[in-house]
Amino acid sequence: MFSFLSSSKNNPDLSFIGADMHSHLLPGIDDGLQKMDDTISFIKQLHTLGYQKLICTPHIFAGVHPNSPETILPVLASVREKLKNLEIPVLIEAAAEYMIDHEFEQAVQRGDQLLTFGDNYILIEMSYMAPSPYLQKVIFELKLAGLQPILAHPERYSFYHPQFQQYQELKDRGCLFQINILSLCGYYGKQVKNVAKKLLKNKMVEFVGTDMHHQNHLHVLQQFAKDKKLYGFLENAGLLNSTLL
């Protein structure tokens, strides 16, 4: 069970992060939020915490979440229109969180349109059960195509925990890392929290993300943002989130 160290009276302020680059806020297209009203409510509350830009990254996973630019971009347009009508001053974009599997490798090889953000960044993930046999090849092929892979929540891949050198090998191959803020809260357990902190301590983390899916995630993030003792060290972590603004 996750817990918090203290309950300071600081006003929630994560504005130093600037942009969230991993979330599942677009309604009805993956395992994240399902209703437009919830999407708008979450965006308002994230803006209150200090976020100025939200980059939504729906799952693209063959057979589970078969999304594509054709399913994602129209939903983004609908959310943008709603925000405009409500005069909510938040920038919103969309990319995707790509599962590294055979289908994704083929898409990269074919030169399919892939959803990226920032300086040709592309967010990738693996199963939590075992390392993807396609990982190193996909990283190479993405780099060859001029794209910069970012591995989502590396701290959650428990198969790497007893082999920390595997993280360094991925860094040496040019892969960037994004950890979940929820991991730092202990939301996924003590071991994941410790690995997230170790990655930060070793200056192996470029981005932090909310990986926002539902109300429990939002509640934990709100509690985290109330206490600078919990998030203050991130201000000097050399994160690149603010470069996305």
C-alpha cells in the first residue's frame, strides 16, 4: 500500500514540470478515461496542479488497443474543441504509447506514420511479464529512422531489478527513460519506488509522467503535489519535461 511521509500545507505546485508527456486522458479509446466529462475534469485539475501542457499517449497494442492516428487524432480534436469552448487555457497534444511487439517492429520497418511529440520523441513500453525480444532492435530502427525512443516506466519492469546493468545497456543504446510520479509515491510498491529513486540518483531519467488512467491516480498525484518534501528533489533532477512547452 502506498503512503505519504507527511502532510504539509504547501499549495500544490508542480509547475516546474511544465508538461506531462504520458497520460491516458483521451476518452473511450484505451484503458484510461472513458467519458468526455471526466477528461475535461481531469484536465482542469491537472492544470490546477501547475501543468501547462498535456501530451496524451493512448496505448497502441495489437489485439488489445488497436489504435492508430485515425482513431486518436479525431478524439484529440474533440477534446481541444471542448476546452476552447470552456476557455480552459491548457495546451493539449496527442502521441501514443507503443507496445514493443512484432507488429510495432513491422510498422517501424514499413515506415508507417507514428505519433511522436517534441523533438521526434516516441514513447514505447514492454510487457511487465518479460523483456521484449524486439526491444534492442526496435531502439536501433527507431534511431535509424530519426526518432528518439523513450522507454515508459522502466522502474516497473521487475525483471530488470536484480540486473540493474540492463538499464545502463539501454541508456548506452541511446534510449531515454520516463519514470512515473506514482512510482515515487510508492503506489506500485516499495521495490518499484526504490528503483525509480536509484534511476534518478544515477541521472538516468529524462522525463517524469503521470501515466494518468483514473481517479485513484489523480488522488495520489494531488497528495504528492501538496508536499514539497516529496517532490522538491525533482526540481534539480535535470528533467526535460519543460522543454516540451
